[in-house]
Amino acid sequence: MSRHSGTVALVTGAGHGIGRAIALQLAREGAAVTVAEINEDWGRETVELLKAAGARTHFVKADITNFAEVEAAFADATAALGPISLLVNNAAFTDAGNLADIALDGWHKEIDVNLNGTYHCIRAILPLMRAQGGGAIVNISSVNATRYFGNPSYSAAKAGIISLTQSVASEFGRDGIRCNAVCPGSVRTDNITWTTRQQKDPQVFQKLARWYPLGRVAEPEDIANAVAFLGSDQAGYITGAVLPVDGGLLAGMNVMIDEFILESRND
């Protein structure tokens, strides 16, 4: 029996990148998957890939910053595939600004999409999961939530997701609801931020790789595998956890050690 053969999942931002990889991984493991995406073309592309993989699937268009749209989308998904037993809050946005230059509306947008959007989805799913006796929620946070790597508004929102994850785990564990967070490092995706950086510097991922103890940046599938585990019964006694999927980035600064500390010892 596949690990997710009884799972009915909803993945936000599943139209490309990490979200699409998560949806495909869950489908490969037997889940029925609703693709929630603000970009209808991207979302329907993912649905076609899921259908080709033999999965039961459904598409809902939703702006997660609008709670009414989220509630309607979740009702639609439940009617199409059955009660949602796994919610993956993946949808995100960043403008890669800094505190000195970011516009006020830019700050608000990043908080609204990344943190408020995640909250809206959790707020919508909790009554449904409580009524059905439980479920699992996996939130996609970031290493930016735990250290300063730039993108301060994005980082603040992702830090808020960790706190929100712990709140849900603590308050709703007795309802059979588990809530965990995954913190990716750099991931090789086709989102606008990385596309823009690659246009400026085609070697950006190779340069980043030297900072990671495992010697590479993540692929979307690396994050998808972690999500599939945390959303499964194999993680049935794990809740409130924050799992770095970062190639060892948060474990230590190899480049600093190699280029400064060891060098200074040899002087």
C-alpha cells in the first residue's frame, strides 16, 4: 500500500516549482490532490500532469489573501475529492527587497501573501479537520525565518509561519491535527526571483552551492520528499516541528571556516 493511498491533499501554489513537485510526489504516493493556484494556466498544467500520473485531481483558483475565496475553494475541493486530510501551505511571494528601499505596500504584500495567506488557509481547514477527527498541515517556511539572508519582509513573514505552526500544533493536537513546518534553503526553481538572478548571473546556483555543506542547492523534489513524510502517518507523533531542508546551511559556515578561521590559524 502506498504511503498516501488514503490521503486527500490540497497544495497551495501548486502551479510550478516547489508546489508542483509536492503535488506530484503526493500523487505518486497515492494521494488525491487539489491544486490551489492563483494563476489558472499554471494550475491546470499541474492538473494535467497529475492526471497523466493516474491521480485523482482537481483545480481551484484562489487568492489566498482573500479569506472568502479560500473558504469557497476548500468547499469546492471537498465536494470534488472528499474531506481534505492534508493541507500543504506552499504559496509564497517575495520581491527580494531590503529594509532601506522596500516600499510600504511591498512590505504589506509579502506579509499578506506569505503569513496572512497561510493563516487564512489554516483558519479555513481547522473546522473541517476537527469535524472529521484530525488531519495534517505542513507549512513551507524558510531558512530566512531563522537567520538573516536578506529579504527582510519575506523573512519576517516566514518567521511568523514558524510561530503559527507551533500555535496550531499546541492548540489542536488533541483534535488529532498535526502541524509542522519545512524550512528550505535555496531551491533551484523557475520563479521570477531566481529567473531574474540567473539572467544577471548564469552561475548563480553554482556560486550558492559553495555555502552548502552538501555542495549543492536543493531541487524541488528535495522539499517534496520532506513534505510527503511529514504529511504521512509515518510522522504520526511529530507535530510543532521545524525541519530545515537546507543541505546543512544552518549547521555551520564552511566558507567562513575555510577562508578565514583556518587561514588565520596558519598565519
